[in-house]
Amino acid sequence: YDNRYILSGTYRRDGSSNFGPENRWGSFPSISAAWRVSQEEFFAVPFISDLKLRFETGLTGNQGGGTGIYSPLSSGISDLGSGFLPNRFGNAALQWEETQTNNFGINLGLFKNRVTAEFDYYVKNTDNLLMENPLPIYMGTQGQGAVGNPRVNIGELQTKGWGFTVNTVNVNNKDFRWESNLNLSHFKTDIQKFYSESAVIDRTSGWYDNWSQTWTQRSAVGLQPWLFRGYISEGLFQSVDEINKSAVRVDGNGNRYPTSPDNGVWVGDVKYKDLNNDGIINFQDETFIGNPWPKLFGGFTNTFSYKGFDLSVLVTATFGNDIYNMLNMVNSKATRFYTSRNLMVDVMDYAKLTTKDGQVMLENPGADVPRITGSQIANDNNYNVISSRWVEDGSFVRLKNVSLSYNVPASLMARQKLVRGIRATFGAQNLATFT
């Protein structure tokens, strides 16, 4: 109304064969309203050319990546020969995943819109989250004749975030124009609840040589989803006395490994933090060691126009996320050399042992790579333990895209009537990354 008050609404009803007859249909309404304050008679701020306040709320649905209501069959072997068996538990009660979003926004224009900005703050609440329920192995989910995990509505999430964008016309004259665009955003997701009795949900992936390393991410109520799980590394053991006074890993019977270079823990092996102070390192000392979610995203574009030439430069950035460098973990194992496999160059500075006054110590105390040994116990301790040693800062700034274009002048195009315009462009992507 009168270019000042804006109201719009939608209502959609969707059906999906991914759900049973009782849950097949979902209703998803939305409404948005805006007030262009700058058009009001009482508004008189000369340098503000546009000011608009917005509010949007709506419900959206997600039907997931495939049907989960049925229990499809696959071939299998039994004592009576080949046959068929269910390869996944069916779930006839599966429902739509629904996300309720509330968004508050401001649009601002300054100096006859030479500078425009947009800011949004939103809260998203997701119910009936769709995913596989990772049932334990003892429920028959792995092995010959196993029945796969069912797809379920597993819980609820809440995401809070904001986004900011500013566009500027820095220079604008007859032959030269320079425009900039900067956008920044942040979000954080927390798990609100699980619908089952599970306190946590783990997902595990296997890496290198038939799952010799398994890497686990965990979701727990009150935390962000899929945090890295493992042990906290405290460097390398520097002396026999330090080993005897510290917690070390245990054998299959729960007894700590002996202080020994061949069948136990020795100088130059990795030391792990004893979180519960019970004098041993076992599964009770596992904790959260990394967070995959960035705290800030950003993009910065500059566009330059000079006569017939256009130059665009895009820089993107991500800050605050962690990466688990499994590649570094695998290729830092010095004993891989005998299989003619490659190694990280840092391995050359592995822990070198020496004896002084009858005491075994490190010749290079600042070493971060464990000793070279044929002991399987030591190699398991040093290279097959998921730990904070391999968690790295995933922040980066990247020169993402550069493109240079040339438009043939209109005066030349006017000399003929066949071609209306010619534009030639040269572009390059991912030119440089700074980490």
C-alpha cells in the first residue's frame, strides 16, 4: 500500500511417497511484512535514501533422501541356499521434517543509494529431523544377514545466525566505475533433543588400509552436531621417569602397558591426557577435540570498469572451523617407508633417542614426530589413535575468481547490422589460497 506497507503470504501443501498414507501430506505456510520507513512523511534524513524494516516467518518441509517406510529385500545366503531378506528396517511412522524460520531484516540506502546495506537475523527450529538411526551392532545391523538401520525422525535442531551485505559505488565517472560488494555471515546450530533414549549419536568412517583408523563424530544434546571425538595429545614422552609418572594406554585386560622399548611405551612415544585422573588412558579419556563449523563466512567482490574493459575480483574466506588432517596422520608414520610409500617431509625430524649418564632421552627434544620402531604396541599408540595431534585450523582466504572482459565499442558494431555486440572474457579460478 502506497509503496510503504508490504504484505505477502504463501501456502503450499505437498505430498510425498517417502511417507505412509497417514503422514504423506504436509502444509507449509509463510508470511512476510515490510515497512518502508523512508517513504513516511515524518522521515526527513537527507543522507538516507532508503530504510525498510522486514519480518518473515514460514514453515518449510524436507522429505529426505529416499523412502524409509518400506523394508526392501536383497539377496542373501542361508543354510538352505540363496534367498532374500530385508536390507533395511522399514518405518511406516516416518513424517515430514519441518523447519520454522523467523527472520528480522533491515535494508538501508545512503547517499542516493551509492551505499546500500542489508542485515538479517534469523532463528530456525527444525523438528522431526530425518536421518538413519545408528543402531548398535548387537541389534543385527552389520555382518552376514544384517538388516540396515531404519530412517527415522530423530530429533530437533535450532540454528541462529545473521548475514550482512554492503554494496558501494566507490567511483563513478565518464570512463571509470568501481563497485564493491562485501558479505559476512555467521550461524550456530545446537541440538535441542533426541526422540529416542540415546544420549548421543555417533557416526564413524574408516580410513586407510581396511579401516585401520576409524574416525568418529558425535552429536549430543546441547552441543553443535558432529563434533570430532578423540584423545588430547600432550606431545612426546621425554624420559623414562616421565612415563612412570604419567598415565599410559592399557592392554585388552585393562592393565597399563609396561615401560619398555619393545612391548610397551617408551621415550619418544605420544603422551595423552588423563582426563579422569585414574592413571590409565582408555575410552573414558576420549573427549571433543574439534568443531567442523566455521564461525564466520565472508566474500569480497570488486568490479572495475574502464571504457570497454571490465575486471572482477572475488575473494572468499572462512574462519574458525577445524579440520581433521587424516592425510597427515597416515603419511607421518615413518615405518611406511619399507612399502615404498610417501611420507610428509616433517617425518625427517622424528624423535631420535640417545643415552646420557645412563638415562634415555631425546636428542631433539622439540620433535613432534614419534620415534621409529618395529613395536606394534608403540605404532598403535603413536599412529592409530585419533587425537588432537591432527586437528588443524581450517580458516582460509582464497582468491576465488578473477575475470577480465572486453566489450567491442558500440560505434564499431554500428557499422554493420548482423552482430549487435561482441564480448570476450578471460577468467581464472582458485588462483591462491592462504591458510
